[in-house]
Amino acid sequence: MGIIVANLFITLDGVYQAPGGREEDPEGGFAFGGWQAPVSDDESGAAVAADIATMDALLLGRRTYDIFAAYWPHQSDAIAGALNRVPKFVVSSSLQDPAWAGTTVLPDAAAAGGLRDQYRQVLMFGSGVLIRSLLAAGVLDRLHLWLYPVVLGQGKRLFDAGTVPATFRLAEPARSFPAGAVSLVYEPGGGVETREMTA
């Protein structure tokens, strides 16, 4: 059985909106599109590319799919080659005719869980709303946070009001990069327990 791994580029205050460029996702008047590049380095870039090279399928939410489908089919580097080559799946209730070759539309997060029976490693990028839906449905196996040393004070946050309380356990040793980013790979660890701190 395969696994679904959500990769998310995220700031210290939990914002994942538009890391790649100013026009990527300006929703809500977001003023900091492109925040990731100034705090990236060759080593972290190589680590992201190495992860992409391991995927058997790509899973995206609708908004991230639209961003990727408008950009990656027109690129020619190794990352583009990997993204364009693998089967792609988008969870959407409204998309009828996906333009990106090799794309299948899935109706909901539960249906996405079935991809684990077909592929060894299904990767996601962005898609914060879908990540929360997959976690709520119990079909997200790993949450890979690429945490960057930036605080923005605005933008879409991964865990906002209404998030289902949960704990996570570290699935791999944390890895840091020269410009200050940290790679953190978590697995769902069940519900939240509480108790008093003791000496």
C-alpha cells in the first residue's frame, strides 16, 4: 500500500499562500507573493527536487491545480518533466474538463484515499484546504512542512479556526538548510490528550 504525502512551503506564522511568486495567489489582497525565494538556497532546492523525483502520482486541490496547470506544462526543467510525466489527480466538485494532460478529477478527499492502492508515493503541494480535508477523512499519511524563517502576519494559514484537533509524530529526523529553512516530516498521531505539567 502506498502513502499520500502533503508537501507545504510554510512560514513561521503558518502562512502557505503564494510562496512562488507575486501573481501566484493574490486573493484577499495578499501582498507577499514570492516570499519563499529570498529564504531559499541550493541545498533546500535540491531536497525539494529530490522529493519530487520519488513521486508516482501528483494530487492537488483545485486552486493549486489551476496554478500548476497554467505554469508547469510550459516549462522544460527536471521538475517540470517529473510533474508533467506522472498521473495527476485534482479534487474538485466543479472542474469538468481538465486541460493538463494526464489529469483525473476526483469528487472528494475520501476518493483521494483510494490512490494509495494504485501508487507507491502520491505527493501533494500547496492545497491547504485539501490537506485539512484529507486529515479529517483520515487519508493523509504524512505532512511534510518546509518551514521558512519568515513571518507575514497575513495570508492563508494551514490550521485555522475549525481545524480538527490532532497530534502528530515526527516521522523523519528534522533537517535544516543554510538559509534557515527546516524540513519537518510528520505522521498523524491521533487525538489531543491533556494533563498537568509536573516538576
